[in-house]
Amino acid sequence: MTATTQSAPRPGPVAVPGSLPSRRLHVLLGCLYLVLFGALLASGGDRSPADDPTKLIAGYTLGDVTVQLMTYATMIAAALLIFYGAGLRLVLSSRTHRWTADAAFIGFVTMAWTIAGFAVTSLALHHAVASGDSHVVRAINILDTTNFPPAMIGLMCAMIGVGVTTLADGALPKWMAWGSIVVGAMAPLGPGGFVPFMLFPLWVVAVAAIVRRD
């Protein structure tokens, strides 16, 4: 006769005291991302896929140094999101480990890669304009103005993941948890997806400032 034993469930990660990011640091990461997002948004032009490439070439005014600085700033913003998301995941998991916290972290990483992709197509457009080839400019401009869908995935995972997790464990006020879920669900709704995209930096700062850490 053989005896069988049932293995105990594996516990989730436990935060070591002092390992959580401080609220001040977390808010700082969010504020830096907000500032960079605003600066990059203000420096970007208002273009559409149907724009005349010859007019784009004639009206393009960004110099090499400006484009390089914008690219570096975008990379910094992407890195800030990853560090912020990793810290928020640890804060949420320190209260009660839920798989939705992992989904939220993946959402922040996806957003980071998305804005890095924005920088890649913007840099490619800069070089395309320098070449003077209108066919290349048209193709790159179409890519640069239609690469928003990955942001929809990131926004949904980050905002809905945080909302569902905090709705269950009370790390955020219920109104904010539900608000995160609703706004995140708007991300794939065509033009409505720009609402969560524009609110996301402010939401990042608000979550860092309000989320419970005990």
C-alpha cells in the first residue's frame, strides 16, 4: 500500500521590510514620466496617414540634435515606466498576491515598449525626410501615425490590472479602482482610446500618491 502526499500550495512572493519603494520615490518616478510625456507631446507634430509627403518634407523643421534629444528623452520615459511598474507590482503583491498585479506590470512594460516604438518611427521619419524621397516619407509617416494599437494593450493591462487588484484588496479607494477599470476598458474604443492615453501619466502619479503600502 502506497501513501500519497499532497504538496502545499506555493505562497506568493513576500516583500522584505524596507524593500518596497518609498512613496516619495514612486511619486517622483511618476512625475518625471509625466513631465517627459508632456514635453514630448508638445514637441510632436499633428500629422495623419493621408498627409502629402512633399508638404511634410517642406514643413519639417526638427534638427538632428533635437531629434536625438527627443529620442533619448523617450527612452528615459520608457525606463521610468518599467521601474515604476515593478515597484507598483511589489507594493500590490505585498498586501495580497494576485495574478492581476502581474498583468498590470506587463501592461507598464508594454507601454514602455510602445513609446520606444514611437521614438523609432519618429527617428526613421527624420532620416526619411533628410533623404528627400517622398515615397519613403509617405511609408514611414503611415507607420508613425498608425502605431497606436500596442498602447491599447498596455493601457488595458496596466489600468484594469491595477483596478481589479486594488478593488479586491483595498489598496486604492473603490472609486479610483473602478475608475481605473472603466478608463482602461476605453483604450480599444477607436478615438476614445486617446482618453486613457492622455490620462495615463496623471493616473500614474495619482496611484503612486494614494496606494496603500501597509
